[in-house]
Amino acid sequence: MFQVIGGRSVQAARVLAPRSAVLVEAVRGRKSRTDPVAKSKVGRIKVPPPVDPVEMVVLKERYGEYQMIMRALRWQKVYAVLEFKEEMLRKKYEEDTGSLAEERARQEAQEHRVLMDLNHLENQRILKLTRTRAARNCQRKEKEILKLQEDVKNFITLENLDQRIEEALDNPQNYNFAIDKQGKVVKQTMLQ
């Protein structure tokens, strides 16, 4: 199932192995979780090694000192960060309220004026484009209305219905025909 690679050729095997293969390095002396307990270890009861009480006291003292030192270092780091933040806020406050603030306000006002002028010019340009587009649309609509008024003269109404029927019967149209690639009528059937 898994491709096991052992020894010193791990890098070469990774290069030569197919992409879909799962590479598992063999570990000496270990077995998987599903392997049963060895026969020689079946009845063994694990007894923890005895702890020397004097050594335990020394270790607890050292660990307490270690925790105290680490706590102090952490708080020192927190205080350093807080001091840095306080310094940055102080600088920002001085910039906001001092002579730099006046200079910045003057620059912002000038930049705002320039941007407003650009905005005004752009609005003028867009207004001209909109007016020309509206004029073109108006002319196109007028042409459509005139064309519709001309087409109304050719509509079939109740007054000219009999006349149009007579014209259609007198001039029959045959749309049943074939054409070639050049568009000429090749074959046309006769009307009945």
C-alpha cells in the first residue's frame, strides 16, 4: 500500500517516485499502532521509576524560579510595547496639534482645490457629451416617427380592406422557388 523508503537514498527516491505514491520513511525499531503487543511483553505491568524526594524539591524550586523569570520577561516585553505605543501616540498628537498640522491642513486645502477644479472640468466634459448624445437620440426618434407616419399610409384599415384584397387577388405572389449560389431563381412552381 505505502511505498517504504529506507536508508540514505531518500532524496533520490523522492525524485524518482511517481507523484501519486505516498512516501513513508522506515523507522527502525518502531511498529504501527495496529500491531499487537510482543509475546514477551504481554504480562508486563509498567511501574514508573522511583523519584528521589530531594531531587524533586530541587526541581520544583528551579521550575518556580524559571516561571518567575519568564513571567518577568513577558511583562517587560509588554511594558516595552506599551512604551513604544505611548511614544508613537505622543508623536502623532504633536503632529496633529503643532505646526506640522497647520502645514498639512494647508496642503490638504490646496490639493482639495486642485481636485475640485479637475472635477469641475470633467463634469463640463460629461455634460457636453450628454447633450450631444441627447440631441442625436432626439434626431433619431424624429426620423423614426416620420418613417412611422409614412408607413401608416400603407396600413390596411377597414376603409381600404376591400381594395387591398382585390390588389392581392389580381397580383398573386409565389414564394415557392429555389435559388442557386449566385442568388438566381432556378426553379419556380406554378400557382394554382
